[in-house]
Amino acid sequence: MQASPLDALHDVMPPSEVSWWPLSPATWAIISTLLILIILLIVWRYKAWQHKRAKREAISQCEQHQHDAQQLHILIKRLTKHYYGNQAVAGSNQLWATRLTQLSGHPFNAQELDTLYSPQPSAELAPKLRLAIKNFKLKEAIDV
């Protein structure tokens, strides 16, 4: 009698389980890319937060001088000088009113700002200046 060919077969040996460690080079590339992107995002957000620090400080000081138009005017001039330089606040009162309108989005005119130098400034100027500080544009192109 002839031997069965099935008797010559051995049991199937399942492959050993593949370990997840060490990681493949592609996995290391993905991990390092994600890590670099996260670090860059954190640095970018921190710089943006630092850039807006002067405006946050002006808004907090704005709450202390809610009804004092002269102090609010000083605050917004300091804010403009910080973000746009000395040339942005220098010049005539009309030029300053134009720049203030451009940077705040609220209409100002030279006569209105002239009342700041009188003994009794205009009563409606303080809330307008407060809004101008809160809505101050940090990245506006101005012709200096």
C-alpha cells in the first residue's frame, strides 16, 4: 500500500506576532513632524499673545479711567506709539484724528480732540475713546 501524501505534511506553524517596537522610520518621521508642528504652533500662539499684551494692558487701564477723557487719550496715544512708532502720533491734530479714525474704526475729528485741552473735555469723548481702545487695530497699514 502506498503512503498517503498527507502524512508527509507537517502542522502549519503560525508566524510569531510582530512587535510594535522598534518603530518604523516612517512612524518616526510622522511623530517628529507632528512634534515640530505642535512646537511651532505653541511658539506662534505665544508670540501672538505677547504682541497683544500692550492692548490688554491698555484695556485694563481703560477700566480705571472710564470717565477721564484725557487719560484715555494718553492711553490710546501710548498704544499707537507702541504698535506703530513715534511717527504715527506726531503731526497735526487733524492728522492724528485721521489716524485715530483709521486705527479704531470710530470717527474722530480735530475739533473733538481739541476739547481735550480745554478745562472741561467733551462728555461724550470718554466713551468714544474707551471704544477706540477696545477696537484698536494692531495690524493696520498706515501711511507714515
